[in-house]
Amino acid sequence: MAARVRALETILTQKGLIDPAAIDVIVDTYETKVGPRNGARVVARAWSDPAYADWLRQDATAAIASLGFTGRQGEHMQAAFNTDETHNLVVCTLCSCYPWSVLGLPPVWYKAPPYRSRAVIDPRGVLEEFGLTLPKDKKVRVWDSTAELRYLVVPQRPAGTEGWSEDDLAGLVTRDSMIGTGVALEPEAA
Ligand code: FE
């Protein structure tokens, strides 16, 4: 795959269709400047501000953009709120669609065929492998990302965080908790 990508990039460069320097800037942006910290800020705001949480529920694209997180692969967003009754899990069964603007680049396992197929066939089994055992009576809802629509899971706010600042709350929000393969950290972990 790496060789194919290199070959494709070489041909496109030779034809003058792409500028390698511009590609480097895009890769650097998503590797070092955009990442799960963005999504953690969105979740922490939703935990702290009920009006923002409502906005996020109704128009995630606008609510997320209001914090400055816009751009490629984040043009159309939907938030999936975990509750006592329902746990949400995000996958792209077709390829690797992922909300770059809030989570950065996807982890390797997210793009791998085993995760993509098994997340829909056996979500509880997949979650067990991530170390997450859900109560039997909790529903698991799986969201299949597409090129048009990307999902952000809003994990439940951990108990014992009353009065915490948004900055401190954001520190509890892991990348995996926003994909649904994890939950937010407990206060002791911060
Ligand atoms: Fe995809």
C-alpha cells in the first residue's frame, strides 16, 4: 500500500496535479495540530453547558464549528450521546470515514477490516476486547459513518466531577471514548 501511494503521488506530482509541499502541510496539520483534543473540548463544553449540549444534539456541525473546529471530513457532523440506557459505537464499514476535525487522523485499528466488520456483527465482543464490558441490559447502537456524515460519541460525564472546569473535564475525554470503544476516564485517573 505504501508503495502504491508513493507511485500515485509521484505520477500526480509529475503531471502537476498536486504540490508535494501542500500535501506535507495537510499531513502535518492533521498529525500535529488537529486531534482528539478538539473533540474533548466539544464534549467538555456539552457536559458543562446544557444549552450547548442541546445545540450539539440538534445541529452538531454548527455547534462544533462555533468552537473553531471545521474542515475536511468534518463538514457534516452528528453527535451521539451515551445515556444510562444506550452506548454508542462508531465504525465505517465501507472504508475509514472518521471526523478528522474533532478527532484527527483515525487509529490503524479503525481502518482495519476486522474492526469494520465485527463492530456491526458483534459490537459487545469488540468492546470486550477494548476492555469495556457493558451491562447486559444496556443497548448498543452502532453508527456507520459515511463520506457525507461523521459521528462524534459524547460519553457520559463521570460521577465525582461536579464543579470541574471545562479544561479539567476535557482531560477525562479520551479519543476512544469519542469513538465509543471506551468511556471517559474516572476522576482518579486525571
Ligand atoms: Fe469510510
